[in-house]
Amino acid sequence: MTSMRPFCQIVLFIFVVLFLAPQFYVLSRPKTSRYCEKPLLNNLIAFIVFSFVATGLAVALTLTDPVPKSIRVAFHLFGLFAFIQGLCTVILTLSAPQCAKTITELYIFSLVVSWACILSTAFFVVRGALCLVHRLFPHWLRDTCLGG
């Protein structure tokens, strides 16, 4: 198990760089600071903060074995707050089509993040539903899938 730790940390580093680079690129663009009725810039900054917290939690999860209950609780609370942040991103982006002309990069980034949040939510809803079905009816999926 410990031999996988450096590999996981390298993969984590690559994901962090690939995920944070576009956020800082959009933040550094001169058009980003232009006025828009909706606080998309504030949302981007909050998204960057969430990215750093997610990185910290991911590092904590790769360094500890077994994972303490406090880190598990923090991870699940972070997931709840990340869902709320994603919901805010979707609402802000859908209510700000007029900002596409003044802050193009930020608006496009918000659209991409909104779709990522929607797809992530759909994935975890389906995964949660399957987990619930498996817990309530443990033999149902096996019997149905295997024809037994």
C-alpha cells in the first residue's frame, strides 16, 4: 500500500496543476476585472479557495492510513459545501448571460464549471442511489444481473 503513495501524490500534483492553472489564467486576464452585474469574479475566487481546500484534503487522504474519523467528517462536510458552491455557480452563470460580452473568459469558465458541477452531481446522485439499492436489497442486483 505504501508503494502507491508516491504515485498517488504525483497524480494529485498533476491534477492540481491542471485544475488550478485555468483558474489563475482567467483571474489574471485584464477583462476579468471589468464590471458585471453578477459576482462571477467573487465566485471564481471562492472556487479557487475551494480548490486549495480540496487539495489539502486530498493530500491528507493520501498521507493517512487508516483515515481518521475527523478527516472523513471534514471530507463529507467539504463535499456538502462544494455542492452548495456548485449550485451557486450554476445559478450565477445562468442569470448572467449579459456578462458574456464584458468578461468573456470568466463567463466561459463559469459555464464550463457549471456543467462540471451538474455532471458531478448527476454522477453522485446515481452512485448514491445504487449504493442505497445495494444496502436495502443486497441480493437484488446480483440475482438480477446474473440471472440467478
